[in-house]
Amino acid sequence: MNITLLLSKIGLPANLSQDVTLIIFVAFVSFVYGMLLGRHKLMSILVNVYVSFAVISVVPEKIFKAENQKVFAFLILLVILTFVSRKIFDIAFASGGSALIWRVFVVSFLQVALVLSIVLSLIPKKEALAYVSNTAYNYLVVGWAPFFWMIIPLIAMFLLYRKSKY
């Protein structure tokens, strides 16, 4: 089923229906991602995203012959760090129960948006616009948006991370 087509048939403009579809997709992926990984793994992977992006950002451009190699290198490094750093980062959510579900969803949503922002920033704009609308591209990649998507998950991590002292 094409959600964008469905939304445009009910009267939403094409660009807005594409943005709504992206938000629904990111929310769905975030929910599944958060539920599959669980609360303990989410924070570790968030740190791995930052480390992977930092490493890829400092690699000289001449190393990457094709434009998409930078994206693949970022994703491969992220996967490698995720498997290697199982015991390195001991970060977890403290509480359980009903409060845990919304915390997991918030952190997983911010991680998915951060990875999407990074991937879209690593590929040429013309190619990125084949996947997202110009409005969504602006919210994810242009101007202060990358800074926003890099800093908000950190703030969420500090606000939602509470380790019990007992």
C-alpha cells in the first residue's frame, strides 16, 4: 500500500503527504528498533553512532572513490562497534514498567532520526531527494539541523539515564 498516494487522495499536498509518510515510517522503525534492541543496548548503540560518525568525518576524502562508500563505511563501522563494544559501555535505563516503553521509544526515535540525518548528509543532495522530500531534507541535513540531531539524543540520554545508586 502506498501511504503517500493514500494521503494525497484525502487532500494532503504531495510534499506534505511525503513528509507524513516519512514520519510514520521513522516512528514505526523506531518502535520496532527499540523493542528489538531493548533498553540496555540503545545507549551503547547511540555512543557507537557518534564514534562511527566522528571516525568517518576525519577520514580523507580521497580514500572514498565512490560517493556511497562513505555511507557504507559508516554503517559497517557502526555494526562492528556494536558487536565489539558489548562490554565497554555500561549504560542503561534505571526504571522499568510503563515509563520504560516511552523512554525506549524516544531514544530509538532519536537514534533513527540521527542515523537518517547522517546518511542523508553523506550522500549527494540530488540522490537524497530521491528518498525524501525537500522539506524533510531541510529538517534533517540543512543548516543547524545536523547539530540538532547530534545534540538532542545526548540530552535525552542524560535526562532519561538514571542509574540506581542502591
